[in-house]
Amino acid sequence: MKNTIKNIALTAALTFAGATAGAQSLTGYFMDNIPNVNIYNPAFNPHSKVYVSIYDVYTGVGNSGFAIKDMFQHTKEDKYIFDLNQIYNKLKKNNYQFADFNIQLFNFGFRLGEGYVHAGVSLRGDENFAYPKELMKFKDGTYFDKESTIDLSGFDIKANAYYQYSFGYSWEFSDKINFGAAVKRLQGIANARTKKFDMQLTTEDDMYDVSLKSDVQMQFACGADIEFEYDDNGMIHDANATNMDLDDMSNDDWKKLLKKTKNGGWAVDLGMTYKFDNRLSFAGSVTDLGAIKWKKYGKTLEQKGTFDFTGVDIAKYFNNIDSLGTVMKDSIAAFASPSDNGKAYTDWLHTKIYLSAEYEINKYIDLGMMFRGMWYSKHFHPSLTTSVNFRLGSATQISISQSFVNRRANVWGIGYSQQMGPIQLYFIVDQFSPAFWAMNGSDMAENWVKKTNMATFQTGMSIIIGRQKYYEKALFE
């Protein structure tokens, strides 16, 4: 029973701690026999004359601040206690939580002369949350022995959902160099982001004196025209969609809402590859360089003010508690009264860069190293992946990777692809410790999963026609 409770708690913690952003797995970068490898670099050519993706699904989540083992303290009674102090000690000045998904609704490609053409339609989404270490100071309350300021200005929230229509071309410039580019038309579904977040809580030596200063701007947009209703104190009382009845919508109505938001944008992917010699090659790319302009039904909520609390003379209101409540409510309303406007705004995608080197030991085994960087919340987020890739049969590939990401180097990934006639299936996991733990309840497996702070999963099926002979050579044949 104790083990069951422990396993349930650990599984729940794993779900909370999560996996990484980027809409592509790290292990999948070096799986060159998968058709949609060009999502990492448009200069990568699939090793087939024609491919058509039947489905391709990716999802990932991640947390840079702490791992599962940092969340709980194991007591002598074999219990797990949620440990805020341990979490606080593991946090950096700025910390991040990510989650994203990518569903390819349609994708195909074919060789054309000295190049390769590819096009597709995808549904993409991401959520990113930045939070400062200062936030965790509230674990000790708001009373301190001396004057202290808690700066919450590191908060940043961003969520995005959109359709992507892409068209790309890879050109074999020479025997050594390939160039590639992809143009993407973006159709926004919904967006929410922090434009500005300045907030400080200051406590004086006197335990009753608290001052809260804030200057916050939040922006959001979707297919619904949201209008706010305010009460007598200037607080938001209710919100309604003026252009539709959200309580009485059919499935077709929801589909139209998601497809006709009239919020559009553009993005590009640019890349190249260079073959140094018969064994060593290099590649570099920039992806998701673009933005969506949220011009239809965009809203900006603003709140700015200072709230000073110096205590309350209870004796003054002892016989009239209602008056005390009114005074407190009016004071807070004067500080927190928001305002909104319907101005359009532009939100950039999370642009990523990839730099890689690959060394071919022989026709069956190669080694790879890939650096990926992503911009979010005015900070640059790097990761480094090393990979060994095997071809174990005429249509089988296995890749094993180890990545340094989210300030940890314990992310092990595995990818497997198998072709059966014209049908190819593949599965990719970054961080397979949860699966290993589920199959093996050993102490080693448990310690491994406790160190998890990210995971991704990707799977797909494609029809492959005319696979190149080079890739019919394999280690076991």
C-alpha cells in the first residue's frame, strides 16, 4: 500500500514538473531517414523520391527550476512531504516552465530536379511561463524582521495557438553544399501574453506596514470579441462575447471560430548543410523567424498603482464591521482597477537556431552533436545534444541521444523508425526514464525518474516511395 501511494505521488509530481518547448524533439534531429526531418533545417533532404505523412504528433513539457526529487522530502516513516524550502534552494534568479504541441494535419514532399519540394499544414501551440525565485519568499509569509522588498518583475506568461501553412524547397547547390528555405503562412487561433510586468512588495520594520506597487499590461486575442463589464468600484465584474453565443454553439460553429480569426502572420525557416569530406558534415538553420499580428479582437488589460497597508484601527470600526469592509474594498479597488483597449498588437514566435556536426564512422553508424538555442522572455535558452545513430536493417534506424537542457544533463532520448513496404512508422522520446521506471521498479529507476524535469514524445506514420539505395545498406543484412 505504501509503495502504491508513493508511486501515485511520484507520477503526479512527474506530470507537474513536466517536459520542453520547441515543437521538435532533440533526438529526432539526427534521424535522417524520417521524411519530416526538414522541420529542423529546410536544407535537409529526405532520402526518398516521394513521401506523404499520414500523421505526425509531437508534445513536450519542461521546467528549468527544479526536478521531481526537489519537490519532496522523504521521511523516516517512508512518507513524502512537499518541501518548499528545498524547491526554493534549487531555483535560479529566473526560472521557466514550457509546454507545446505540434500536429501535422497534412505533409508531403517530392524530389524535383536538383532539389526537394515539401509542403504541409500543421496545428501548433505553446505555453511558456517565467517566474522569479523571489516568488517563493512568500512561503515564509509577508512579515520580515527588517525592511524587505520582494521583486516579482520576472513574471512572464505567453500562450499561443495557430495554424501553419508551409512551403519549402531544398537546393543542392553543389556536391558539398545544400541550401534550403521554407515560407510559412500563419493563422492565429488564440494568444495571451505579458507585455509588461513590474511589481514589488515592500514590508517595513513594523509588521503591519506593506506597500505593493505594480505596473502590469496583459494582452490577449481570439476569435471572440470579448467585452468586459465593470462594477461600481471599477473592477471587472463579467466578460461576454458580443459576436457569438458561446453557450449555444455547435461543433461546426467552433470549427469556424478556430479557422476564421482574421489574425495572420508570416514566418520563414532558413538553412544550409556543408559536407566537409566523405565522413564529416556540418549544418546550420534558423526556424520560426516570424510573427502574428493580432489585429482582430485583440485586447490589452492595464493595471497601475500603489497600495499601502498600515494596519486598521479595529476600535474605530468595532461597532460597524460593514464600514470596515467597505473601506478595505474601496482601497483595494483604487489600486487594482484595470482598464482595457482593443488595439492590435504583434507577437513574435519563439525563434530557434540549430548548429550541428555529424561524423560517419561507416555506412551503418554515425555520431552527431547538435546545439539548439531559443529566445524567450528576453533570455536565450540553450541545449546541447550528442547522438549515436544505427541502421540495424534495410529499413530500420535507432538513435540514442544524451542532452544538456534545462540546466541538467540527464536527458536521455531514444528514437526508432521502421519501414514495412511503403509504410514507415517511428517513435521518439526525449527522457525515457518514466517508461523505464514503469517497467523496472528498482531503486536505480526510481532515482533516475526523480531527476526528471523534461520529456517529449513524438510519433508518426508516412508513405515512402523510392528510398535511395544508400540507405538500404545496414549493419545487419
